[in-house]
Amino acid sequence: MSTATVTGSANPATPKAPPGTSVDLALEGMTCAACATRIEKTLNRVPGVDASVNFATESAKVRYDAARANVDALLAAVARAGYSARVKRDEAAERGLESARREAAWRALRRDLVVSIVLTAPLLAQMVLMFTPGASHEDLLPRFVQLALATPVQFFVGRRFYVGAWHALKGGGANMDVLIALGTSIAWLWSALVTVAGLHEHVYFEASAAIITLVLLGKALEARARAGTSAAIEGLLKLQPRFAHVERDGREVDVPLADVVVGDRFVVRAGESIPVDGIVIDGHASIDESMLTGESVPVAKAGGARAYAGTVDLDGRLRCEATGVGADTLLAGIVRLVGEAQGSKAPIQRLADRVSGIFVPVVVGIALVTFAATWFFAGSFTPALVNAVAVLVIACPCALGLATPTAIIVGTGRAAQLGVLIRNAVALENAGRLTTLVVDKTGTVTDGRPEVTQVRAFDGASEDRVLAIAAALEQGALHPLAQAIVAKAHESGTPVPVVSGLHAIPGQGTAGDVGEAREPALAGSLAFLASRGVAVDANALAAMLEPGESVVAVAHAGRLMGAIALADRVRDTSRAAVGALEREGIDVVMLSGDNATTVAGIAKQVGIAHAAGAMTPAGKADEIRRRQANGEVVGMVGDGVNDAPALAAADVSFAIGAGSAVAIEAADVTVVRNDLRGVVDAILLSRAARRKIRQNLFFAFGYNVLGIPLAAIGLLSPVIAGAAMAMSSVSVVGNALTLRRFAGNRKDE
């Protein structure tokens, strides 16, 4: 009945970071995936550093060995790459600063876009009018007027592209800005030379201006769309009130949330959000915990119940004592975990990163080849210039850089709203690949609150004595069966003797010396007692059990003195969850430390075909490894405590429990509510996110694979190429945003 402490879960797909310190950096100046790749490579060249850069969140997560590197070296490395960085501060301050920076950038972008549209519109109108039936093909606007309109667009509005290109080239790399600056500068310079020299050649002022305008329009649409990707986290942060009604000197006073400390007593009234985590002292209320659990049904709270920050008091008044404030609340932990997950990388993104790293130089090479080949075969400079510019413009790798991280950001945010905390992008991706799901019984398929149903005594012992010795051995244990036995003893008023020399065997039982005479006693499974030399009549004990009941055998002075039967009610939702998993093609297996008869009874009730009882924690882990060796991708669902070895061995580990600190720290995925359907939601959402990532990568790669050849052979004008490039990024982000409509497996949501 003892427990093992979870220290973490390993995943072979996750690269090991160097030991030492971690720091989060906010990055500025990135314009495409190539920028992110450049920064990441530069950081990883610093000795003792393992860095991951996320283009969508404009951030870097860096692990470094403090003996070989420091923060100043990291910031200097980013500067060498041609960009700027700063260390992120605390969560609230960082989000405020980031919000202000994004708002300022949006205002500047909007201003430039308006100026660009106003100046470009006459140039485009002239181009359209020239193609109307019966129109003259002569310039409708004097060329010097065109030059006057296009020049501010090129060098005032387009200055951001020159600055970005300079920083990238200075850092030894190339990015989207290089392509835009190079393509539009060639078009403008050729047109300016023709105008000043008075040559009878076509000019492309409308092309250079329109490309810049369309790229800015795409950036504006992309910025608005990307702002929606973090809506889930922003929504969670807004749930906490700014003040708490705290009892001070015998009266209630409104105290800023930052001034509330552990131990403060506070009041929550009907209609208000709970300010911090706490324990209810008195009062009754129905609490809406949907922001934590995804469940719409209110939860009744009374004295002794736990209350969580951000949940809403619907109809009563509660007095609570603060147990978690600031960064230590469950809500803050959720926000922190989701933020970390959104900044992490999925394995599927590595392909996009590799392509982005070499993309721009390859595109410039293709443009040069296009220019030379077209001029050679067409015998004219003008079409060669146009085709080369079109190649440079259409090849922007923005969509490629946004394809994976936007889906991860939206997916993990939506999961948090459903009460599912996904630790990182690796877990999000791998959960969708599962072929087998191993589940524990107690607290996973069942409620986890077993009750004693009967006590049997043998060889002249009394039932009270059997219960007393069992309770003495199980005091302090965290296993639900042990706690149920202790609770039964207290409820019945049974005196519990003193015990010494306690020794627990995880998943098997407990041994100790009972009473002043220090007589040896055992409590645990039948196999545990048999291994200690106690004669056990398994058939006699089996006769006392109803289907689904568990038995704890008790021995004293080397003889079996009795047994205690316990029953744990199967959760109402477990059978539906198992059915949903089976329909998804996932084989559900139950492994439990309980006796085989009980496990078989519970498995039959919920529709699990493969089940095994009397499993030790190490035995569960071995079974998972055996299945992995057979090619299965195995997930493990447990309570995050006594299932530690199995959780660590699984490809993806799930912990079920209302915010257990151990579970949140240990598992790849934590389901906040006590419901196996949350695991179904996590797997379904993972599969939906994987589909979106694959779709986005297909769009991004397909757009470039199709667009570059068309531009090279002259089938795409630079203006159309600019419009297509701008909309590709918007389409990728928009496709990822559809994950916000994911409703989970439950029909009532």
C-alpha cells in the first residue's frame, strides 16, 4: 500500500539539454523562419548552450552550463546574428511589456500600410486602365509622377525590409527581407534609370510599390491572426480578480492580489471569481470550475473543500484560507505550463527548420539562373528582370516558419481550456501516435475513493482487532485502499495500536511491529503475505469477494488473522471513455497492483479486454517496455504517484487528478479533472493538431514548389507573386486557428 514518488518522465524523442540554468529570451527583428533558424544556430554555437527559437512566439528558450556561458554571452550572440534580445521578466510584467510592444508595432505597421496604399493606388489604377478595351498602352501617368509616388513607398515604407536585410547579412545569413529588398530594389532601380535617361522601355514602378504594399498587408493580416493564437492564455489570465476581500483586524478589506499571503482568510461572494487558491473554512456555494476542468457542471463546495483561483462562485458565500498565491496557484501553474508548451518545438518542425536555413541562398541562386536563362533565350533584358523579381518575391518562407508553431500555440491553448495541460510540443505530437494506452485502476478508471465493505476474522481473532492492526500498518500511506482502512477504523472508533519499524513494499504491502510487545504484522496482497511465509487459503478469501472488490489480507505473529474487502466505484464516464479510445483504434490495457479477480471485474464493467492484476510498479514498466519492443507506441495513465516507473517508461504519460503538484510536474499531459475522458480529449486534439501541421506544411511547401517554377518561366507577374506570398502566411495561420473550435469527445460541449 505504499507509494513511490514521481521524479519525472523520460521521453526518448526529447533531446537532453545541458545541465545548469535556463533562461527565456524575448527576440526582436525576426521577419521569417530563416531569421529564427539563424538565431538558433548562432546561440547553439556558444559553448554549453542548447537553444530553441520559436518564430511564432518571437522567443528563445535557452539551457546553458553556467560554468561555460552566461546571459551576456547569449545576448551578444543574438546581436552578432543581427537581431536584438532581452531576458524575459516575471509573467505578468512580461505580458504587459509584450502587449505594449506589439501594440506599438501594430500602430507603426498600420501607418506605413495606409501611406503605401495611398501612394500605390494611382500606380495600380493606371495599370488596370491600360488593360481595358480600347485603352492606349502609353503611360497614363507621367513617368516622373510615377517615380515620385513609388520612391517614398520604396525607401520610407520599405525601410523595414532594408534594415532587416542589413541585419541578416551582417550576421552572415539571409532572410525574407533580403528577397523583398533585392527584388523591389531591382525593379525600382531599373524603372528610375529608364525614367531619368528617357529610354523607351517599360517601367515597373507599380510592381515594386505593389509588392511592398501587399507584403505589408499580409503582415498586418498575419499579426491580427497571430494575436488570436494566444487568446486562450489571455482569457485564463483575465479570470483572476484584481482584489481580494481579506479579513484584517476583524473586518473585511479589499487587498490587491499581489499583497495576499498564504494564511490570509478571505471572503468570496456570489458572482465573484476566487482570487487565490485556498481551503474553504465555512459556507456553501456552487463553483464554476469549467476554466480549469472543461466541465460545465458546477461543483458544490463546503468546509474542507479546495478552491482554486479564477473559478467562479455562482450562488453562495465562502470563507477561505489562502494556500497558494501568486505564481503558486493552480491557475498560474497552468498558464506557465501552457506558455512553455507553446514555445517548444515539435519533432516535425525540424524539417521546416532545415529547409529554412538554406532557403534564401537557394532562392537567390534560382533568381540569378532565371535572369540569365530568360535573357539568353528571350534575347531581352526586360522579361529576364521581371521573372527574376517574381522568383524573389514569391519565395518568402514566412508560411513555412508559421506552419508548425501556430498549430502548437492554438492546440495547447485550447487544451488548457478543456482542462488538459500539455507539457510540450513533443507530447502534443506523440499523443496522436499512440496505439496502446495502459491505464491504472484506482483513481483512473474508478473514483479512487474505495470504502471498506466487510471485515473477516479467522482463527479466533475479532473483526475489530483485524481492522485495528491493518489501520496501524497503513497509517501515513497515500494509497487509496490504505486511507480507506484508516478512515474506517476512525469512523468505527476502533483503537489503533502503536506501530514501529514500518517497511513498505510499493504495490505489495506493509510490514511492521505492532503494540508494546512489538509483534510482527503484515497487511497487503495475498502474494505479499505468502512471500513472507504466511499460509494463505486463496479460495477461502475469494469466496468473500463481490465482483470488483479488492482484498487486503492481515497477518499477525506469522498467521493469517483476517481480511478486509474494499470496493471502489467505477466512474460513470469510464466506459464511454474506453469505448471512444477503442473507436480511435487504441488498444486499452488495464494494469493494477490489485488482485486479479478485482481487476478482471472492473475491466469487464468498463469494456477493457486486456487486464492484469497483482502488478508491481516495476512490472507495469516492464510490460510497457515489452509492448514498445513489439512496435507499439504506448501511453500510460496513472495518478502520478505510485505509477512512477510506468509513467517514465511510456512514450507519453498522462496524470489524472485535480491539479496534483506531483502529477503536474511529472506527466507529459495532466488532466486537471478526475475523468478519463480528458485523456480522450488530449489524444483527439493531438491528432487534430498533427493534421493541421501536416496541412500547413503541405500548403507552405506546395506554395513554393509550385510558385517558384511558375515565376521562373514568366507565368506569374511580380504583383501577383507578392499577393500570393502575403496570403500564404495568412492561410496557414487561419488554418491553425480552426483548432479553437475543437470541442472534445463530450457531446454536451
